[in-house]
Amino acid sequence: MSRITVVFDRAWLDQRRSEGVRVVRSLEKWLASESDVALKSSSGTSLTLEMKPAVREGFVQHLAARMKEFGEESPWMHATFSGDIAGLNLPTRKDEEPQPEAATRPAQAEKAADAAGGKNAANDSARAAVPDPQATVDEICGKIPIKHSRELAGYVRELAAVIPTLQRMGVEQTLWHQHLLLAVEAGYGRSEFLSSLAKLYKAFGLVKEIVPGKTVREYILLPKGKEQAADGYRVTWDTVLEAAQEVRRTNEKDGIVKAILYVDVSAWQSQLADADVKSRLRRLNALCGSFLVVFRVPFLEGHVLQNAADDLNDILNVRTISVPPTTLDDMTDYAREALEASAFHLEEGTDGAFEQWLLREKVDDSFFGYKTVDKMVQRLIYEKALANCRKGTEDRTIGREDLRPFVLGDAGGDNPGRSEIDRLVGMKDVTRRLDEVIAQIKFQQAMAAKGQKIERPAIHMLFTGNPGTGKTTVARILAKMMKDAGILRKGHLVEVKGRDLCGEYVGETAPKTSAICRDAYGSLLFIDEAYSLFRNAFDSARDYGREALDTLVAEMENHRDDFCVVMAGYKDEMDAMLEGNAGLRSRIPYEVEFPNYTREDLEEIFFRMLEGNFDCEEGFRDAAHEFFSAVPDATLQSKTFSNARFVRNLYERTWGKAAYRHSLGGEGTVRILKSDLAGATADKEFDALLKKKEERRIIGFGV
């Protein structure tokens, strides 16, 4: 077999993307339908392909035709090749061949329609009453999320090709001894895949009927020692074995109706080699013969997943299918298709804003892949219908204004990031430092573009300071400033906490960290409380902070010119983290310090919040000035003082007092009185701040 890697010019890809054309993704979809060419791996800028030597020249001609469809005036203006290309007269790379992220694609199986052509007379009557198998395969592989997963779609097509052969040979029983280990995150196609397998079995006459809740039986194994939490869905090994016994008994009596036993073994994936687990697996294997067992774990690091597969394969035949988390591009495509199914559509040029909303949804562990996107789509449709109701229109186009309420900032508006940071209070020193950093990065890039031997710029930074000093706000604006300066392609803000990079199970941390970094390619990854990854990293074998840091360092180096990592936290803790990780320190050349706000800054922030929202009575400004002047130095300098968050709390408490007073009989608009401020500052948390005194050092026996 010949292997060829095609690398596309990044600037050209970005230009096509800005015009709504995703070159690499389109080629991936095209290659999925090609039987003579296998896509072995892909990245954002390259494809690695495998084919027979005899088809190389014909494939290159087809690829050239496709490139013209993407706007390439003549072949290979924006692509170079490496690998087995001798005699093809193709442009080659002079530097090292890239190593795209592994995404193994199962071999393309022969088409099920051809395999199903030779019918066995004994099976004719059984097949007459079932759906057409090839039509079922096409339907399954045409649905999201399977159509966006080479791994899942490849297995479905392989299964559809081999089942007729098993049936002709009279050994279809062996199918129920070929089990699966599915490594996939929640919301990325697991449910759809299981139901699709059931449909496929029905189409080939292997399953008598599909009964919701019975054909696919689903369980999550509780961790050892948590048996008291069993609830019918989260169960123990004994319950799984009892279910397997019941499935076998039912199938023997009524024909195969219960076809799939799904068991989430995430909590046990590092204990599958234990003797008691092996014993249970042997009992489960003895019950098989009329149903498929699908074990599930999270998307794990390669060697950890292989260990789990090896442990299962000691007892059962288990095929591993690893499904990487879906990219932002695919999620956006899915949203477009879901909207179009309801006769709505995303306006061209809104992909960036929708991706920003996706990133906000992915901030915590409550993101569930396509299910979350479904929720977002339904929200968009409802809000658009509500807007149409108010305007008396029938507009079905989702534009930037429709996305604005869901996106932090201006949803990709035209305001320069530099003008936004200028409006912030107390940021002159921070702004000057960022201007210096951006100027240096641009200079380094300009010199490299001219061919001068200058090291590629590392654009990662450290933000140090106490809570509420504006680090997150400035990070969002910095992302836009770096996009405006041509340093970043997208300029989104991907915001996470340090511990968000860590997985729950062995082998989950590295893929999770890498997935977060992939979301940030072309953008800024802001890691708040980053020091939590280093704290107590050596105290517990279950703390995956060190693993997350190691993965992050590798990503920061390998993609140093395509995304910016900003790590934020208290200065002392951040310094300790860098001291303990030399690799991390060498990759963060810039530090920006965020000092606590002064009394004058806090007062100005307070009145900016009031402006445009409320009128204040005469003398209110003086009363506010008196309050801020009374805040002790010990409070302002405290490591735990919440700075701007403290001001926001005071602002909300003050107008809350005014709103309550107004509800008791006020007329007209709500007006802020001095008494509202006095009532707010008398509350416990604010009153305590005023009473905090400077610490006194007592020498000798003085009092």
C-alpha cells in the first residue's frame, strides 16, 4: 500500500473558511465514500491517505478536480505532498513531514448491497419481511452524529458487509460473540449508535423485533463499595449478570428481542484485571450467544484504553472503537443541519459567534455534545419565533443579532479590542504591557516571514493577581486584540478552571486536556486558578494535575504559533508552580501583573455601573465617596479581597434596597437614595470590611 500526506497552505484554508468553505472537512466527507482510498488521519491542515499504488495517479487527478471546486486556479498552488509520490510530479515539502493527530479509520468494507446479492434459500423467507439492509445502512450513516464519525460509520458499514457472509455460511451465531469496547464521551453518539445497531440487526433478520427499553438494555457500574447507591440504572456487577441471565432466557424463549447489553465500566476500567472482575467476566461470557455486550469507557489515552481492551479480551472477544470528541466545525455543521430541518438557517458569517456560544457551553462538565447543541438549536428557534411575534415578521434567518444574547462580548462585532481595553478602569499599566507584548510578537513573526533565522514566537502568558482584578475580562479582550493584530486566526476565548483539565479516571486526563486545547486552536485558552494543577500533585496517585500539565506543555510547544495559553492565579502560587515545572516556565515568556484596585478605581467602577441604569439623589455621590474612603488599607491589600466583584455586589445590593423600597408604594422610576447605600453597607459582609484594621506588630510587652 502507498501512503501519501497532503499539506494545505494555512492562509489559503483560512481564506476559504472565511468564505464559508471548509476544505479539509469537505475532503474528509468525500474520502469517506471512496472505496479505493483510506483516510488514515487528518488535522486542521493535512490529510494522510493510504491506497494501492495502481490507483495513485487516478486519485491525484480526482483530487486536483476537487481543489478547483474550492477556488484553486491551477492544481497544487496551495498544497504540497510527501510520502510515496515517486513519478507523480507533485510539489513536495522540504521540511519534516507532519504528524497529524491519530484518528484511525477502519478499512472500508465491501458494500453490503453486493454481499447481500447472493441469497441463501434458507434465509429467503426470514428476509422478506425485514427492511432493505442497504437502505438501512445508508439511513444510519446519513444521520448525525454517525455521519460525522469515521469510527462509528466505518464499523456500521463493516458490519453490514460481513453479516450476509456469516448468514450464507450458516455461522451468524458468531456475531453474538464479537463484543465492543466503546470509548466515547457523553453526548457524542453513543445512544444513536446503539439504536442504529439494533436497526441493522433487524434489517438483516437477526432481531425479531425492536422493543424500546428492551432491545437495548443500559447500565452504569457503580464503583466498588458504592453498592448502596444502586437505583436500577446505576448498578453492581451482580445486577449486570442477573440482567444477562434474563436476556438469554428471554431470547431463547421468544427469539432475539433483547439484542444489546450496554455496560458502562468507567469506574472499573483500571480494575478489569482484578481476579474478582475476571470471574464476573467469565460468567458473563458463558451467558452470551444471543446478544451483544457493549462496554463503555470515556475517551481515554491510547495505552490506557489498550490495557482495558487487553483485560477484557482475556475473557471475551472485544473490538475497540474510540470516538474522539467532535470538533467545533462539526458541531456548527450539525447546528446548521438541525436548523435547516426546521426551515431555519444560520446566516453566513455567523459561525464565529456560534462557536463562541459553544465554547461558553463547554466551560464546565455539563456539556453533552450533540445533545447540548440540540438544546441550543431549540433555544434559537424559540427566540427567533418570539422576535418574529413582536415584529410581525416571518424571518427564518439566524443572524449575528440573534446570537448576541448568548455570546460574551460583541458576538464578533467590529469594535477593535484595543478600544475595549481603553474603556476599562485602572488598566493603564496592564494595557501598556499588553501593547509591548503584541508589538514584540508581531516583530518576531515579521522577521520570520522575511526568512530571517529567528525562533518561532511563543505567545503564552501569565496573568497574576488577586480575585476581581480584571484578569478574565482582559483575557477576552486580549483574544480579540491578537486576532486584530493577525496573531490569532479566530480570537475566541476558551475559559476553563485548572482542574477542568483533569479527568476522573486513569487515562482520561491527557485526552481531555488535548480536546480543550483543540477547541482553543486559533484562539486564547484562559486557565484560571492554574496553580491548582500543581498543588499537592505528588500527594495522591489519584491527582491528575501533573499529567494535565505535561499534556498542556506539549500542546503549548507543538501549537505554539496557533493558540495562546494564559494561565492565571495568585502570584505566589503561580511562581511556585513554575518553579516546579521547568518546561512550563520556558514556554511562558510573558507575565502581566494585575494590581488590586485603588479606592478611586473602585468608586469609579461603582458609578459606571450606576450610569445609564439609575438616577441618584443629590448627595449620593458624596455618601459613596465617604464609604470607599473608609475602606481600610488592610482590606485593599488583602489577598482575599474580591476587588471589582466586591463593587458589583455592593451595586446590586444597593439597587436591590431601592427596588424593595419602591415596591412598598413608590411611584415612577426607581431612584437610588443615600439611605439605600447606607442599608447595603450595613449588611454583614460590607460592614465587616470597614471594621478590618491594619495588623499591628507588638514588640516586647507593649499593648
